[in-house]
Amino acid sequence: MTLPSTYADRNCSLARTLEVVGERWTLLIVRDAFFGVRRFGDFATQLKIPRAVLTDRLKTLVQEGVLSRDDEPGGAVEYRLTAKGIELWPVLRTLMNWGDAHYSPTGAKRVFRHERDGGLLDHEGRCGDCGLVVPVLEILHEPGPGFEPAPGPGRDAVARAVSAPRRLLEPMVTAR
Ligand SMILES: [Zn+2]
């Protein structure tokens, strides 16, 4: 059976949203953008996504204003979350929490802290130390108890960078 290419109920905001972020891989690309991935090759390496699919998903995200596509000096292209894209953070955080609760018996894959005081963030994004709902730019992420390093010797620079504590959106620097 072939699914229709658009949802019939276009008048629903959820249906419209799913047309932007509901395609396979899209939210994983957005998640990696929060984790500092900016370059095509790094998304491809990190997600092991077919390159044609990645090209298509990035194009949609740029068209919809979730990512910006910026030409860097030296000819590199970087994709960055826009303010509109950053607004997706609570959605991602909630989906990750849900996955941890139901599909990760050893605990959270990643934990989030308030950079200012090191307080752990709860499921609403509130700091357990100071009680603030912490803005994205002040959130540190680090491997949680359920984190499993990628197996085998082929662990690349992107995987290593994602496995260390970092600030959200902090650009990942990989050797190239
Ligand atoms: Zn705090």
C-alpha cells in the first residue's frame, strides 16, 4: 500500500507539523543539530543515513526555516538550527524522555544539566538546583546511565564528540 504524500487533514496543526518533522530521519537530524552537528558529512556519518535521503531531508528543513544553510569561508556548507528550529527542543526532550522510560531499561541515554549550577533538568526542563526552566543555550548534555558507546573500532570523531559533555548547539569540530 502506498501512503499518500500528504496528510488529508491539512487543517490540523499536528498534520501540518508532521509534514515537516514527521518523515523518517528528520527528527534525528534535528536532534543531531542540537548536539552540534552542522555539516552534511557529519550528519551522514553520525546517522548512517543514505545520502540521497539526507539531501532531501535537509532541503525540506531549510525550506521550512527549521535549519539555515550557510556558506562558510573555504567553501564548506553548514546547517544550523534557526530560532524556529530551536523551538522544537521541548518536543525532542519529551520524546527522548518517553523513549528512556519505555525502551531503555538501564536508564536515560543522555542527561541534561543547567550549565550555571550543574543542576539536573527534570522532564519539564526545569533545573533541580535553581528551579528555572533552562533556556537551550544554557543546557549541557552528557551521556546518561543508559548510554551505550558505539561498538567496534570504527568510532569516529562525531561519535566521540557526542559522547562527551557539551553545551547544546555548541558546534562539533571534526578533523577533515
Ligand atoms: Zn539551575
